[in-house]
Amino acid sequence: MAGGGETRFGAVVRADSLSQLTSAGWSDAVDYGVRRIVDLRFAEERAQDDGDVAPVEVVHVSLFGERDPVKDQQWDDSTRAADDLTHVFAALYVETIDECSTQVVRAVNAIAAGNGGCVAVHCFAGKDRTGIISALLLSVAGVEDEVIVRDFAASDEGVLRLCAGWLASADDDAERAYRTRVLTAPAAAMATTLDHVSAKWGGAESYLLAHGVEEQSVADLRRKLAGD
């Protein structure tokens, strides 16, 4: 963190989808201190869940809004056309910041309020939607941009492991290479996003305040994450 110090361990955790946790897994999560989950997935993704029901409060905030088949096709086309997906992911993250602020604010408010314990934030892979929200949280807590970027890029190992079956099922090397690119968390994309938040909004805190997060909620969030 700027000026030294560390974020508070276990206050907020980011994850891939928690929908496949077993009863033992949920028990471990509760023992860890999880008391609220903020689920950033589409409703269509949640409808496919077939695991145990979460034993804690779940707040649903589809960060990307309603699922749009046209946008899904545009995303597929743009990612397949590009050898380097850094600018594609950066554009997605910046668009989310600017055009999905209502959902961003709902997610951040749910995290700031908490429920007497740790808040677990997740989407499907824990990379894009969860990465955006995590970056804003860390920035509000006073973590330097370069550290936030490294934290985001560290998603690669877990995402590739999570999606190993999808990678293995690719028809050929070209398709496997494409799928690997899509699963990667480009550090430069998050760096571009943080630069955008700073240049356009004056930083994460100013962005949140400008879009309706109360000052008290920002203070609660900083206290939760940094112990201020």
C-alpha cells in the first residue's frame, strides 16, 4: 500500500464461481469467515447452478447487465480477430467502468456493507468481472496501481486450471491457442483501465462518489480493507 502497510487479510476474497462447492467446501468457507457473497454473473449463468445452496447471504449483481446475444457474437468475433487481446480486454473493462456504473456501485455497496464477516466476490472465472471490482476495491484501500495490476495478472494460473477441460477439448492447436488467449489476464489491460479511472474520474474513490456511493460507504470500505 502507498506509505506502507498491508490490506486486511480475509476481509474480502475474490474467486471463480462458488456454485460447485460441496457441503464440505461451504463449511470451510463459513469457518473461514465468509458471511456474504456478491455474485457478479449473468442470470443465465446462475440458472445452470446445480450445486449445494449457499448457506450465507448472496447478493446478485450482474456486472455486465443483461446478456445480449449480439454483444456475445461481437465479443467472439473481436477476440478471434486479434492476436493480442490486451486492447480488447481493456476496451471491455473501460466500457464496464463507464457504462455499467449502476451495477458497479451496487456491487461495491454490497461489499462495503458486508454482513458481519468476510465478503466473497465472484463471477465465472474470477478474472474479468471480479477483476474489475477487485481493482477498484484495492485502489480505494490505497494499494498502488502496479500492485493491483500484478494481483490481476496472477489470475492466469487459476483460470487456466479451472478451464483445463475446455482447453483440452479444442479441435486443433489454433483453437487451443485462441482459448488460451481468451483465458489470459493481460496486465496491460488492467493498467489501461486504472489509468482511465484516474484520468477521467480522478481515481477509484472519486469515481464511486460521483456515481452514488455514499462517503460513509467509502469510509466503511476503506476500514474493512485497510483498517483505517
